Amino acid sequence: MKFTFIANACGIFTFSNGTRLLMDPWLDDGVFEGSWCHYPPVKTSHQDLQDVDAIYLSHIHPDHYDERFFSYPKDIPIFILKSKYNFLFKNLIKQGYTNVIEIESGVPHPFMEAILTIFSPFTSHVFHNSETGNLIDSALIVEDKDGTCAFNANDNTPDIESCKILRKRFGSFNLAMINYNAAGSYPSCFRNLSDNEKISAHNSVLDRNISHLIECCNILNPKVILPFAGAYVIGGKEYKKNKFLGTTTWDYCAQEIHKKSKHHALTLREGDTYDLILEKSNKPYQRINTDDQNHYILEKLSKIKYPYELDKPIKKTELRQKVEASILALKERVRKYNLNVKSKINIFTDTEFFAIHSGDPEFGVNIDFYLDERLLNRILDRKSHWNNAEIGCHIEIDRKPNIYEIDSHTMMQFFHL
């Protein structure tokens, strides 16, 4: 078995008889409401990836399934997790794909000379308490008849107990692809943090994530670790938030793995192929030059216009009517998904204020969200999505006290008409 890296969470497994499995093909800049971009820039196109035998999609986030440009034969096998929420399944069927194969969590699925096993979220959250938990992510394990086995955790980071179960069931992986970044709005978008506090939080988040990756691999004991997924930079008017993101390059992660453990970390660039039996890449590796990255962001990516910036202003009365209707709809969805959110939540635009959720006064956490009225209008109309806007750094947050209640952010994903 071989693995060819493309970008972020996108790559191709080529099995021993030549069968090719494409994973999570995000190639084009501008996901998460326009802000997420690649660095290094991606040269591969969707046309270049047509010669594959099947596709695995880990979840519906656009850096894994970019529906804007997702264009493949409508009958190609597409493997996804069978989930009671089935957001991804419904979207693919709507787009006309006729061979979407839902796999039950943990159940082996033979495919040509390989076996695919998809796992639902290993835990509600690795680092924080959550009643609702992870609703969408999945992980993939591929076993080839040549005896090799790879674990692609994707954004479904395992906890320690899950690692013990995986090690007992699958033995030692030839390749473990594990996330090291904390993509999202923290700490870059938090108004209640100073710049120095954001830098401190940035460092703390990275140290936490990489330390957890190492702890997982102490149990999994893979032959090689590939720091994987969550590799992006912010373009457009929010580009200055890049230095405060909870992310870093895969080079830095690999450096920390080598410094803090005895594990071997693998780094790949677009088009590089790693042979799991020979345990080597087909090309010498070229490190990312962060000075070039910053120059590219400043000179090119910062000039991107987000889709909502091109929208016409909305009338205040119309916006308020939509918000009020969406609050009623939100209350129904909160009951449907059994959400118990204790934080008080408000929304501010440049000219308007909306009280969204009263919360629990005894909990005492107040969250104020700040966003462009045009983006809010798109979210209400389902042309954009709250979660994507938040992950894309379009929503600023003032949280006092600075206590993270995950379910409050999960709840806001259901705020729309």
C-alpha cells in the first residue's frame, strides 16, 4: 500500500493491486465562507483526480467535502459513516450521487483488495466536557492484503481509551495520520483576550494537541506518524488573525514529535508518495518556508473578497423578522437534539442587537457574537452556515468569564430559518 499526499486531509491510498481510494478532496481556496486557503498553493485539480476507484468522505465540513467544486462520476462508490444525523448522505444524494455507501461504525467493509473500517466519533470531545458531543466526524482504517494497515484519524481525534481498543484490534499501524491543529475561532476571534493572551493561548493549544498526539502514539505505536489535516491559512480581510490561530505547520509538529518522543514523524508535500512496506517517500522533503508563507498571505490572499462582502445591505426590519423566526426554529431544534445550553447568548451587528438564548443565570457565562449583517442574513437563509462562519474566523466573540461550553457553539449551528 502507498499513500500520496495532496493537501490538508486530501490524499490517495493506492492498494497492492492498484485500486485507488481518494479521501476528502478540498483543493480550491475559499471554503468556510471564503476565508480558508491553502499554503503551499495547491496545483492539483479535480480533473487530475478523476482516475480513482472510490472516494472516502470523513464528514461534511467544506475542507473535507467542498460541494462547490465536488465533481466526480455520479456512480462512483463514495464511502461515508452511517450516522443518525446523515447530513452528508442527504447532501450527496441531493447532488445526484447514486452509489453512496454508508458503513456502520466499526464494521469492516471489503473493497477490492482492501478492507475499510470507518469509526464514528471516538469521544464527545477529547479536551472538554460536552453533553451533545461530536455530531459529524469519522475516522478511517484501511487494511491491504499485503499486510499493511493505516489509520486516518482525520478530525476524529481519539482519546486514550480508544487508542487502547484500536491497538488491541488492529495491532501496530504502518502509518498513523493524526490531527495536530485546533481549527476554529479560538483564540484568534476572542475580543476578551489581549494579543499577548491570544499568543499564549495559541502556544498552549498547540502544546496540548501535540502532547495528546504523542500520548496516543505511545499506545498505538505506529511505525510512522503523519501530522495530518487542519492545514490552512486565512485569506481576505481577516488575514491578520493567522498569527493567533490554534494551528501551525506540519513541520513544527514533526519537530516537536522528534523532540519529545522516540516516534518517527513523516512530512510530505503535494504529490509526494509514501510506501508503507519500503517505509520511505519517493522524493526528498522540502520544508515550508514561513517567510514565503507570510508574504503570500499578505500579497495575494489578503485581497480575497468574501461572498457576503458582495451582497447588498438588508433592511433592518426584514433582518429582525428573520432573526425572530430563526429563534423560534432554534428552540424547536434544541428540543429535538436534546441540547442543554447554559450560556447566555447575544448577537451584535454594526447596528443591531439580538438576544438569542437566556441561558442559566447560575452558570453565569455570557457570550456575545459579532458579525456582519450580510453574513448573518446568509446564515438565516441557509446560504451560509453558522459553524462554517465561526470556523472561518468571520464571527468575533466576547466570552465572559472565559469558560468554554462546547454545546453553546453546537447549538448555534442550528440557528437559521
